[in-house]
Amino acid sequence: MNKVAVIGGGASGLMAAITAARNGARVCILEHKDRIGKKILSTGNGRCNFTNLHQEPICYHSENVLFPWKTIEKFSAQQTIAFFLELGIYSKNRNGYLYPQSDQASAVLDVLRMEARRLGVEVHTETECREIVPNKNGFLLRTNTKDYRAQKVILAAGSKAAPSSGSDGSGYTLAKQLGHRLVPVLPSLVQLKCRENFYKSVSGVRVGGSVSIYVDGECQAKDTGEIQLTGYGISGIPVFQVSRCAAIGLYKKKTVTAELNFMPDFTEEQFLAFLQKRIAARPMKTAEEFFVGLFHKKLSELWLKLAHLDRTRPVGEWTKEEIQNLTNLIQHFFTEVTETNPFDQAQVCRGGVNTEEVTDTLESRFVPGLYFAGEILDVDGLCGGYNLQWAWSSGYVAGKEAANA
Ligand SMILES: Cc1cc2nc3c(=O)[nH]c(=O)nc-3n(C[C@H](O)[C@H](O)[C@H](O)COP(=O)(O)OP(=O)(O)OC[C@H]3O[C@@H](n4cnc5c(N)ncnc54)[C@H](O)[C@@H]3O)c2cc1C
């Protein structure tokens, strides 16, 4: 019987182990934390957004653009839903974002653990894999406790994002020891720090808007949703979605700028007309009073300050240029991005093991019998269940191939 060792007991490792065992292999998981699946517990704010009904190739990124989708197609969102339903997870659908009905991420981990146990998967926690040595019978795995032997190995050790959950980047070291190259590993789905010193005054404001990332003046990504302003810069889902472009721009030492539009539903002409009409209806209101009911007080105060408008002056006295200046600030608010937040704040990493060096069955092109699954590969998805979907799909493919090879 084929013996498969899975390094890493995260989402992709558990899926790989279950699939390999269902395909007849003897399976063990080596996990260096004291328990498996720690990261799963913190996903989706503790509710685990485990997949998304809307799936298309552009939801996944890699330097090797076509690579992720080939794997997703082999184990789709529908298959994921059916897999979890069979294990007991009834899905709750929030606009296509799927969660367990119980709204508990622990439920997802529990069913995976129960299924692994049912299939006889051995789980060795507090066991850190330090070296993978290929030999004529398969592999010798050197760990902090003892050596393990296996015919096939699945490296599912995650990235560097949220290292307290166990993904401390040691998987990259193991891959490099075996000759694999890395696409630069950078924080993604992460907050952005900005240069301007006014952020403390607007900290805590949440506002609907769009954010575009410019790298050396060229627009690279845009997203719309609820933007959160923090003491150091910008956050929120739309910021997360564009952060991968900011990260690579900064890594390449380019100038990275974010353009915020706080009225994205209006064209420039519509917004100008809207403001003019609002002014005409209440010309005696002070600038401070004028924005009540339209924008958060902290934001309007910032705009008045940046536009050099006296907050006690009646808005009916505003000149055409002053109004134009204000609309520009509200719809084209440029801010310089200086850094992403570090790996411990990131949900995922962009970059990882170069997927050119991995076959479509997720086997290493350098070391036969070594497979990869999950975030360790240079694949990252959008925020919204796509990164777990990548973990499930790649875990499934690696587990099946390793068992049947
Ligand atoms: C706060 C947060 C919220 C998130 N929310 C969502 C969400 O709602 N939906 C979504 O799709 N994605 C979400 N993600 C992303 C998603 O959780 C990850 O992409 C996914 O869990 C990665 O799975 P993985 O198996 O590749 O890696 P991991 O889950 O990181 O697992 C890797 C495992 O390998 C172990 N390991 C590492 N090195 C070694 C070694 N040398 N020896 C032994 N063991 C080792 C680690 O301890 C860890 O258990 C979120 C991420 C974070 C941080």
C-alpha cells in the first residue's frame, strides 16, 4: 500500500490526507503546531467563508496565469459544497459567499478531523519537518522527533501569512532545499500604510467607495466596497483586493499611489450637479453643516481642511473653483502607499513555489513523488472564499495523484 506523508495539517493538508486515504493510501500528517487546522478557525471572522459560487479564472492569480484554474476545474466549488455536505456541513449562502449554516469555522475543522480519523489518517502534532530526503524507496522525512518514511510526500506547509497559525515559511525552505525557486513572497489581502499625516484624524471611519492602485502612474487594480480608514492608512475588503498590486509595486521600489473615490456611483458631471443643487437648496448652511447626512463628520472636516475652506462660511459663498476643488478631492483622493502591513496581518501571500516547476498533477518536476498543495504554491485568490477553494482543490488533486501514482 502506498504510504503518503502530508507535511502541514492546514486546509490543503487535511483535504490532501482525506483524499489520499479515500484513494486507498496509508496516510500520515506531520504538523509542527500542537493542533491541526489552526488557521481554518480564524477564517471569515471565525465563520469560515469556505468557497464562493461565483467562480472564474480571474478569481485566482499566479505568475503562470493559466495554472490555478486547471486545478480548480478538477475540484470545483460545487464539488466542495457536496464534499462538505456529505460530511455534515449545510451551507449558508450570503450573496454567493458560502459559510457553514452554524456560522462556526470550528465546524469545518471538526468535520475534516472526524473524516481523517474515520479513514485512519495518523496525525503527528508538534512534529516539524526539517528535511525531505528523496531516496530509492521514496522519501525520508527528518523531523524534530524522529525520522518518517513515505513513498510519496505532499508539501502543504502554507505560506508566511498569519505565522502564529503555524505557516512560518518553513515550507518554502523545504522546497528550496529540493531545488525549487520561489516567486517573491509578499503579504496580500492586507491593509496599506499611507504617507500623509492626517490619517489619525479620520481613523475609524468606514465609507463606501472605490480604490484604485497606481504603480508608477499606471492603474493596476480597482475595487469597490466598504473602505476603512485607519490611523496609518487604508483597510477594508476593496483595499485587500488591490493590495497584491501595491505589494509587488513596492517590492520593485516603484511609486505606489491609491486613488479613493468616495462617490463612485456618480460621474464627475453628476456629482458636480448634485453638489450645486444641494448648495442652491441650502445656501446659508455653513460648510460644516452642509455635509451632515452625506459624509462622516471626520471626513468632511478633512476635505474642508485640505480644500482650505472655512467651516463656518455659508456654502452659498463658495466659488466655482472651490466647488470643483471639493468634488475632485471627494472623487479623486490620491494618497501615497508606503508599505503593506506585515505578514502577521496578511490573510494570504502572493508568490510562492514557482508553478512552472510543478506539473498539472501538482507533482514536482524535479523530485518525482513530491507533490504540493495550498498556499505554498504561487497561487492566491480574491478575498471571498477563493483561497480556501484553492486549498480544497489543490489538496484534492495532490492527494488523489499521490495515492494513485
Ligand atoms: C485571518 C484570516 C482569515 C481568512 N479568511 C479566509 C476566508 O474566510 N476564506 C478563504 O477562502 N480564505 C481565508 N483565508 C485564507 C486561507 O485561510 C488560507 O489561504 C488557507 O487556509 C491556506 O491553507 P494551507 O493549507 O495552504 O496553509 P495553512 O492553513 O497555513 O496550513 C499550513 C500548515 O502547515 C504547518 N507547517 C508549516 N511548516 C511546517 C513544517 N515544517 N512541518 C510541519 N508542519 C508545518 C502549519 O503549522 C500549518 O498548520 C484567511 C486567512 C487568514 C489569515
